Amino acid sequence: MDNKDRILKMLEEGKISSEEAIRLMEAMDKKEDSSSGEQDDGPETKRTGGRSTGSSGNFASASEAWDQLVGEFQKYINPDKANETYSNVKNKFENQKYASQVFGSLEKAFDSVKNSNIDSMFSSGGKNRLIETVDEEFSNISVDITNGNVTIVPTDRVTTAKFEVTSFYRKLDKKRNYFQDIICEVKNNELMIVSDIRSARVNVELQVNPALVNRLIVTSSNGNVTVENEEFSDLTVDILNGSIALENVSAKNAFARTSRGNVKVEGGGYGALELVSMVGTVNTDRLNAKDLTVSSNGSVNLSLKEETESASINTNMGSINISVPKDRALEGRMSTVVGQLNYPPDINVRFMKHQDIGLKELMLVNDTEERGMILEVGTKFGSVTLHRH
């Protein structure tokens, strides 16, 4: 095995890069030129012919090495980046004969990569999306996504699940024409959508007819969850890192919790609603909930409607702002340790005796005959403000 074959072998085994291999080839060619120039055994044309013959002989084994390398390129290479690198190196060494032969093989390799099924299916844009239609009957839905956003929207057509996966994720189940590690199937009257992929982001948009669904459960480790214009008997959204948005959603019982993120509820109607944000804020607009429970470590902003019968709001580190309907009778308690208690002058209140240093507590007195809205509002570090609207 001569030196050039050794270089190709090292390149094949990954011990040196392509750029290093080319530099070594160039250095060897210069050394051969220098050695040939010192010999007087023939004319210049003979020496040139001898070097050319030697190069073509080595190129046969080089082709085999490059064929193996092409196969690896097709599996892992980024076509755009590789094509850019190839062009830069080719322009630098295009005048050298041996290098031009190597680049001839490389051109075939890159063209093969650029035309591969992998690239056409997972390139940027819409080609990294897949759509799954669900024709089987179901009444419950469970969505469990490790890394990605989840959006639930209504439709009056067939149930459709749209998956958008980051373009570098190449794993495809060719038998199903589907991404590996993603499940979308109906079992025991339940539509299950599951992705445990951690190395790539999987965004899911589920289009479903509200009349079909009784219960929806969404869990996620890293991503936001949005539910719009849907109606359920039971709704559960429980995520670790991300925000939750419920827009014009109706449910008899609803639970929304995030460990790190915000919770936002706009419109809709609920029987019993519980909102939890361990690190984040809770905001509502036109909230219609019969019984409301809110727990947070951040600020809480609520706008309640006439239909609310009771609301329990507690936060550790943040202020609480509550807006209640005008002329609605109120009863219950407001308290804070470090902060102020603010309320409209028309509300009948009674301050309680301080039990601890810094604790401020007052009772909301209902002096009417109608049943009042029950409020239990408390924060440790922050003010509590009650508004009328």
C-alpha cells in the first residue's frame, strides 16, 4: 500500500478530514515533482506521463473508498452545508489533476445526497410536516408530547392530526410513511397521540369536532398548549415547562397546571375550574366559572362574571387583582402579609385583629338578602386589589 492509499484509508476510517487528505495529497504531488525534476533519464513528457499513469492506478482503489464514503454521506450529511464546503474546496484545488479526479467522485456523492428521499421529505418548509386523518370513532383524547407545542382547534370535518417536526429529525417508518417514535391511533374509544422524542421538536395541531369529545387530557414536558373553541365534559392540561391558553373553551370540570409558565383563560364557560402556575402568572378575561380555584407563585389577574359563585385565589410572591361585577354581593376574606388591601368604598368590610406581625386581614360582609359571591383571597408578598366592572 503506497502513501496515497494510506491517506485514503485514514480518510475512510475517519482519522483525518477531507481537507487534511487533500492537503496531504497536494504535498505528495509536489514532492514527486521535485524528485522527478532531479532525474535525467528521459524528456519532460516522459516524466509527466509516468506520474499520470501512477495517479490513475491509485485512483481505482480511491473510487472504492469514496463509494463507501458516499453511503455514509447519504445518511448523515446536511446537503446545503456540504455543497457549500465542496464548492469552496473545489475552487481552491481545481487546477490540480489528481484533486479534480477526487472531486469528480465527490460531485456524484453530493448529487446523490441532494436527490435522496430523505432530503425531499425532510427539507425546510412544508416538507417536514405530516398529516394523519382519524376515521375511527372515539370520545376521549389523550395527548402526551415530550418536546413541542400542542394546539387543539375545532373542525366540522374529519378529525385531523398535523405533525410538524424539526427538519433535522430523519427517522421515518417507511412501511407506515410516518415519523418514528410518534403514535397516533384509536384504542378503547380513545384517540392517543404520543411523542417521546427529546432530540427534536414535535409540534402538534389537532383538529377535532367538539361534538365528538367527552374528555381531553394533554400533558407535555416542554412546550405551550393552546385549546380554542372546544367543549368538553372534563378537561386536563398538565405541563412542566410552558404556558397554557384556553380560549372560548367550555367544560364541566377543568384543570390547568404548569410548573414553569403562564396560564391565560379568555371567555368560555366552566363548572369547576382550577388554575395552577408554580412559576408564572395567571390572567383571565371574561371568565365565566361557577367555582374557581387559583394557585400561583406569581401575580394573578382575574375578571369574574355574574355567574361565579365562589373563588379561592392564593399566591406566594405576587399581587392579586380581581374584578367583580357591579352590584354583586360579596362575602369572604382578603389577606396579605407584606402589601396592601385595596377595595371600592361601596363594599362593606370589617378588619380582623392582627394575628401575626405584618398580617393584614379583612372580612367581606354581605348585608343583603341575596346570596353573595364567596371570595377567599390571600397573598404573602404583594397587594390585593378588588375592582368593580
